[in-house]
Amino acid sequence: MESNKTSYIGLFLIGAILFGWMYFNGPNEKEKALQQHRQDSIAHADKQAREAEKSSKTDNPVHTSAASNIPLTDSARKADSAKTLTEYGIFYPALKGTYTGSTLENDLLKIDISNKGGKISSVVLKNFKTSTGKPLTLFYPDSITFGLILNAYAKFISTDTLYFTARDAKTAGDSSSITMRLNTSDPAKYLDYIYTVKKGSYMVGCVLRLNGLQTILPSNSPDITLRWAMNTPSQEPSVQNQQRTSTIYYRFFSDEVDNISPGKDDKKVLPNDVSWISFKQQFFSTILIADTHFGSPEVSTAKDNAPDKVKSFTATLTIPYNHQADESFGMRFFFGPNNYKLLQKYSSDGDLQLDKEINLGWGIFGWVNRFLVIPIFDFLNGFNLNYGLVILILTICIKALMFPIAFRSYVSTAKMKILKPEIDEVSKKFPDSADAMKKQQAIMALNKKAGINPLAGCIPVLLQIPILYALFSFFPASIELRQQGFLWAHDLSTYDAPIVFHGFTLPVLGDHISIFAILFTISQYLYMSVNPQLAANPSTDQMGKTMKYMMYIMPLIFFGVLNNYSAGLSYYYFLANLITFGQTYFARLFIDEGALHRKMQEHKAKVIKPSKFQQRLETMMKEQQQKAKRR
């Protein structure tokens, strides 16, 4: 009873602490009001956008009475217009207009700017094509939203639905710029987007300027909400592969880079301000970067079920507004490829860490890619070789670097092979399962006398695992392989599919079979058939058999995965197995089993004092034996 009472008191105290923490760390009334204000403004602006979209489908809409659906008279129409004029104030002239487009262009980008919303409505990357050979367009006019939500005249007005006028288009040296000004009835009160692009750059400057609006926007609001959304088009052969890698990345202000998991639809209210938000596609990104930072960020992703779309992205941010007569906020867009070195270059201006949106693997796997694989790959890439040859040489270089470590595992395997007859004799002395502990102790003592560390063969293999998994991240993320052919593979960045099923799909495999994935699987089985290290260890015979079955199942699992992955990755694994065959044969030529046996016998003759760890291990095993006897 006393124990239950203590438990209840403990649970009560934990609950009280959690409740107190939530209460004191939750938003105060002012913050709650601001959050509710932003949510209301977004909801009202979305409703306004839908209504504007519906009305824009007719060029000359007929004004009717909502009650009777009867066309309005001239006087009624004037009264309706007067009401609208009152509701929208100086923004009334921007409600209607005729679509016109403007263009900014350099040697890398073609940027279309719409007068509706004053936004960048589409971007074409000149040096890239889609998988079908069409110009690569990051987004289209009907799939992009970018606008401020203004709280004015007791309404929430989205600039994305209002009409702007292009002005001050000019070119000076290698720089071009254009200003999009929101149409208002007062020339002294305006809102501008000023876009600038320079030759040889994927960056596009975007300065927001608000002039004279301090008397229009409420003085109790410290910021303006920015709504940005995009439906991303399919640009690669596999929509599934694009969905697996497309997501939203963001960098917390002066902090780390994070993202929404690409594998699920999600919505996040981020806890801190952000320096940038990226709508990342498989090989290309649209990144919005603040000169300072964005506040109150909310982001969401969702798969798009349309056959030519990948995902829909949404970001809601706030821009600080100090209610000055003339106020500006600096931003930049990055429209370009997810090239690691390129993003590093653009990150140097303000330590942006844009390169961290490329998934090179977490922890040690990312370090292996950054400090080993990428430097070798970039060096080989400088010789303008076919990428199939680059991968071949990269594989040889990595296997050569790892050979000294692999050689130790070959030596350990040879020692275990020599000692196997003696281990078999020990196993015969303890045939009963009840003596399993004694048998294990005897085998450990035998290994110790012979100078063999059973883990010596495992450690080199474990040291090679980071490279194996690092490359699993590297190849699918390498834009350099995009649309680069080798042998029968037309594109090493995606699966090679010379065998295609027409009219049906198979579970896991889909509608195709990758030849490189098949070659890797066959090479894996051949390697296992000639590798003596995969034989079951007599000291743990049942465990060895189980592990052996697992080793034969794993290549089939890998085949199911690699069949839909980068052909470059399957090709690398296949080459790695072939080189391992050669290294194994080479190692056997240089390992003298007779000399090893003599050395092991000499070691047995020595009197070796057990280490403290071995003493503790033996003591622990004896205690377990005594407990088993008492039971």
C-alpha cells in the first residue's frame, strides 16, 4: 500500500511539473492574438483569392443581384462599385486588369514576371532539359503563389490577386532590373517589388519597398504576412523518386539547417525565425533567402496526385514592418541546380549553408561524402571522362584505400580456418546445450592461447560500412549523373530499364527491371559462394546458420531497393564486388597459412596473463553458471 501511495504521489508531481512547464512556456495573450490574427488573415486571403479566380474566368462579368440573380441596373452597378471602392480604398484600381508579362533574362535564367501579383510566375533554366527533352521550367504561372497579406480597411487583402504595373526596366553592365508597382489611387502610396538579375548568376534579387502605407496599415501590427506556395512539376523519369527526395528545407536564423521528412505529408509551425526556405525538388531548388530573417514560419508539404506534378509546398512567413514612411525589406531567390559545390559558393555570402539541403547522409556518412568521396569525384570529373569511367576509377580508388583494412580481415579469416579443427574438438567435448557456457569459455581460452581476437575480422568490415552507406546517399543526390548515359543506361541518376513490363506492375519492382541491379545481385551471390568467412562458426552453430540464411536473403532485398534507385549506385556496388573478388584472390597469394600456424603454436606456448576485461568476463560467466545451477 505504501508503495502504491508513493507511486501516486510521484505521478502527481510529474504531472504538476509538466503542467507548470506548459503554462509558463506557452504563448502569452499578445502572442496568441498575433497568431490568431495571422491565421485569420491567411484564411481571408485564401477566400479572396478563390473569389478572384472565379471572377477572372469571365473577361466582362455581368453584375447581378445576389438575391434574385437579375442583372443590375446602371445605378445599382454604380452603387456596387462605390461600395467596393470604399472597401478597398487606395487599392481599388488594382482589383481589375489585363494580364501582361515582363521578362528578366541572363545567360542562365529566363524569368517571367506577371503583372497579376507582381510576382515571378515562371523560371526556365537554360542549360537544362526535362527527361522528355523540353525546356526545364521550375514552376508555371498557374502553380505559384507569392503575395503579402495586407490588413487594410478592415479587410485582409492578398497582393497575389491584385494588379501591378511594370516600370523602370533597365540594364546596366551585366545587371538587369525591373520594378513591379502595385496600382493605387494615390501616387504617393505604393508597394514595389524590385527584381534584379546579374549575368552568370542563379540568384535573383527581390527588394520589397513600402512607401506611404504607414497610414493605411494598422499601427498595432509589427509585421506583414507573406504567403508562398508552389506545385512542383515532374522533370525526371520517375515521379516516385522525385517524391522520395522533394521536400522543404529551412535554416533557423544563425543556427542549423532542418527539413520536413520527404517520406510523408506534414505541416510544421517552426519554433524560431529562419534565414531561408527552400522548395527542394530532386535536382533543382527554389530558395527564398532573407537579407535578415523571416519570422513566425509555418511550412507544409503534400504529395500531388496529378500525373505531371510531384508535390505541393506552402510557406507562411512574416516580414517586420516598422511603419516608417519609406521602408524596404531585402530578399533573394535562388533558382538553380542542387549542385553541392555551387550551393557552397552561394553560401559563402553570409554563411547560408545552402549546401546542407543536399542529402549526403547523416553523421559519419555525410563526413565520408564531404571529405572523401566528393573530392575524389570532383578531381576525376575534371578530366571530362564518361561518368561510367569516373565511377569505375572512383571505385578502384576507394577499394585501394580500404585494402589495408580489408587485408586484416583476410588474415583473421585464415587464422580461424587454421584453428577450426581444434574448435571442432572442443565442441565434441560439450555436446549438451546445458554446457553451452562451458563450451564458450573453452573456445575463448583456445582463441586466447592461439593469439586470435574473434572480433578482429569484424572490425575491418565495420570500418567499411560508413563508405557503403555514404555512397548510398551520394549517387542518388549527384546532379552530375543526371542524363549522363553509359552502356545501356541512358541516365545514371535514375534506374536503367531495358526490361519494361507493359500493362502491369510487380510488387516492389514496379514496371521494370534494372540490369545493373541484377548484375550486383548475381555478383553478391558469387562472392558469398567463394568467401569462407561466411561459413557458420562451430562455436555458435545455430546462430551461424541463421546468419547464413540472412546473408542469402539480403541480396534479394537490396535488389528490390536498387531496382528503383540510381543506376550509378548499382553499377558502383557491382564494380565493388568484382574488385573484392580480385582483392580476395590477391590476399590469398600473400597469406602463408603455414607460417600463420607456426606463429599460433608459438603463441600457445607463452604464458599470458589475462587482461582485467577478460578476468571480469570470466567472473561474470561463472556467476551466470552458478545462477543456472541454483535454478
